[in-house]
Amino acid sequence: MTSSDAALRAPVIVGPGRVGRSLALAIDGAELRGRADGLDGIDGRTVLLCVPDSAIVDLAAQIGRSGRCPALIGHTSGATGLEPLAAAGAGGEFSVHPLQTVPDGETDLNGSPAAVAGTSPAALDVAKGIAARTGMKPFVIAEEHRVLYHAAASIASNFLVSLEQTAADLLGGIAVDEPREVLAPLVRRSLENWVERGPDALTGPIARGDESTVAAHREALSEARPDLLAFYDALAERTRGVAIQRAA
């Protein structure tokens, strides 16, 4: 392996947040740096920005102004395109977005999918390589689909937490002890059924066409938690769509 190959294989990770620390733990030879000292010795290296989306363009521009041009520069944002990286003046741009929730800086990403993109075949290969070296399974997302991809990821992860917390709050409001523990078997089985069966996993009153029970739900919510009625209605309408999809 040449020195230039080694420089490309061992990225400089700028941003010691949860994603940056988790990637650094998984990639042999990776250097983890804070934003303040992230520019020294990056010439000819692969640089991976693990910073908030709003900081990407400014940090890339800072690198460009420094005159220390990386061979390649990437980021780990799901929703941000590659264009904001161009200001760094690198030889190519790429992105690696772990499709996984990362609650801390020691998250094991092995086996997780990773959305990758690159402005050239070489940049894309580096993105795939970084994903593979962490044990992740890369798949390519086109630039024009990036935001829609990230919306889907947010629905699958963030909205799931909000949904289950809403259910737990309702149970807690009627004095059910340990509502998360009570709901957990139902949630886990529902998720497993969906993974196995897709829309055919749908059960419950809407799947049965039992609109009288749905009306009873709405009446109870109107009295106890009117702030959740619009939330329930939106999910009920979407569930009707899934029920139609299941029947098709």
C-alpha cells in the first residue's frame, strides 16, 4: 500500500460528537479531531466532517481558505447534499450516512445500512470503503432523492419514538404503571410482523373496517386529550391508506 493509499484509507474525522466518536472507534487508524484543531495536516488526506448540518458549509469554506486541500472530503449528513463541500477545494466530495440511531459515542454500527454518495467513482468508492470498514452495508442514494431519503429515515426512527411516547403518556394518564414496559411486547411484535409481512402486518379496528371503534377512540380523546385528536386523525387516515394497500 502506498502512502497516498494509506492517507485515503485512514480518514481524519472532524467533529467529536456521537457519530464521529462511533466511527472513529470502528475505523482503524482514523484520527478524531475537534473543529478547532481539525485543519492541521489534512493536505492529501480524506477528511470526514461529522458536524451539525448547519456547520458543514462554513467548515468546508474554512478548509478552502486555509489552503490545506484534502484529497477527498465528505460528511455524515443524511439530508445535506454534496455541493456545500465544494468550497473545501478537495479532489472530490462524498457522504456516508449511517442509517441507524446513534444515542452515544460508542454506538456499534456493525450491520447497519449506510447511505453513500460521491461526486466521482473514486469518491464513491471511498464512501463505500468507509462504510464497509465499520461493518455497515452501503447503498447509493442519488442527490435528487437525498432529502426524501432522510424524511423516510426520520419517520422510521424519530417519529416511532414520538408515537410510542404518545401511547405511553396516554396509559400513564390513566394510572397504568410502567407504561413503556406494558407496551414493549406489543411494539416489538408489531415491528417484527412488519419486517416479515410489510403492510399485511396491519391489525386493529381500521384494518377490520370497524369505524365505530375508531369513533369511540375519537370521543375518548376529545374528552381526555383533545390536543391529540388531530394527531390521531392523521394517523388513522394514513392507516386507512395502508389497509387499502394491504388489500390490493
